[in-house]
Amino acid sequence: MSVFGTVAKQLKSHPALIPLFIFIGGGVTMSATYLARLALKNPDVSWDRTNNPEPWNKLEHNQQYKLFAINMDYSKLKKDRPDF
Amino acid sequence: MSETIDEKLKNYRTAPFDARFPNTNQTRNCYQNYLDYHRCNKALAAKDQDQTPCQWYMRVYKSLCPMSWVAKWDDQMEDGSFPGKI
């Protein structure tokens, strides 16, 4: 609690520091959200191996996990593998 | 639009893109197809159906996997010491 008080006082006397906090804060948020996406959504990650043994098999045949997929039109993919 | 499995096997050229494994590292793709081949054989044999559809998985893993891995896993399957879940 005292940290925020000190920081707020310093910002009032040096307002040019505010953009610094904005950009550092933005960077921290982006890193944290990307790590959270990796931990929770990545099909290679399995937190519970008894109930979720092969999470990559749960992807649809044209479902995209990558953020940017260049030269790959996922909507045109057909299902290839035979069922059993 | 879907071809029969015989047509697919006849027209097979190489392993198609698999959305489960979009990155450069295709190790898991190879292993998963090897597992799927044996699981498919086991499942269709239990249901007394023709095991030809399983050949798709064999073609894919033969395209993807290094021969030494396939040989090692086949030896392990014969011994009964294959570590994967079939």
C-alpha cells in the first residue's frame, strides 16, 4: 500500500514518468496474457494427465491455434483421417 | 466430396497438413500416427471390421518418421515393451 502512495507522489512531481508506467504496464500485461494463453489453451499442455491425456486430439481438423498463420487457409481444409 | 479410403490410399502422395501440429517440430505428428495406426488396428479388429482404413495412418507415419524410430518401436511392440498407450 505504501508503495502506491510513494509512486503517486513521485508521479505528481514528475508527470513525464506516466507514459513510462503505461508502456511498462502494457508490456507486462501482454506477456502475462500470452503466458496464460500458453498455459491454458495450448493443445500441447495437459494439466490433468488422467482426464486429459492427449489434448491435441481435441482440435478440430480446421481449427487454428496459431495467432498468425501465413499462407495457410484453414477454412479450406478437409477432414482427412479415417475414424475408428 | 469425401473420397473413399481406397481412393485416398491410391492417391496418397505425402502426409497432409495436420492442424494439430502446425509448427516445424513434427515429432508428435509422427508418434501420434504410429499410435493411431496400432489403436485403429486394435479397435477394428475388436469390432471384426476390415482394417484397411488403418493403412492411412501407416502411410502417414512412414512418410514422417525416421526409419530408425519405426524400427525401434516395432521391436518394442514385438517384445511387448512399447511405452505408448495402444
